[in-house]
Amino acid sequence: MNRISNIAGLMLLALTWVQPAMATTDGERFDPTRPYTATHPGTSANSGTDWQLNATHIAPGKRTVVINGVTLTEGGRLGAARVLAIEHGEALIDLNGKTRMLRLQPGEVKKNR
């Protein structure tokens, strides 16, 4: 029992050291589970023309895509963009009447099945 108590105490101490590092410069919390290229708190997901495809997920009956840190389905909107189609590792969007293909980088594409 004493060993478990010591381990729990060390884990609690480690968490108190890590916690301040999880805040952004503007004081908002940073989510370490989000992709590195995702939009972080305090920034606009659709600012400018920088559209970043973060992930695609294709399952029977449902296709989702993460663009600039926002999860969308086919037909979904993010600012001026609308998702037209989702395929493995890429998404076709309509941006103000012009189509644009967003692709994951080759090293980011992983097939689970």
C-alpha cells in the first residue's frame, strides 16, 4: 500500500510541473491531443487563405474530415468553404465558387484497415 501511495504522490508532483506548460502565451489552455497543425485557441479557423487538412476518417456510412482543427462532414461549412467530397487522405472543398483539393502530406497518411 505504501508503494502505491508513493507512486501516486510522484505522479501528482509530475502533473503540477507539466500543467503550466499546457497554457498558451495568451493564457488559454492548449489541448495536447489535437494535431500539431491544428488551429490553436485564440486564432481564427478560417483566417486568410491557409487551409490545412489535418485528418480524414472514412467509416461505413460516415466520412469526416478535420480542416484547420475543425471536424466536418461532406456538405459541412467552415467560413467561406464547403466540403464537397472526402476521400482517404484528401478533401475537395468549394471556396467562393472555386474548387480546391486539400491533401495530407504522404508521411501523415495511415490506413487502419
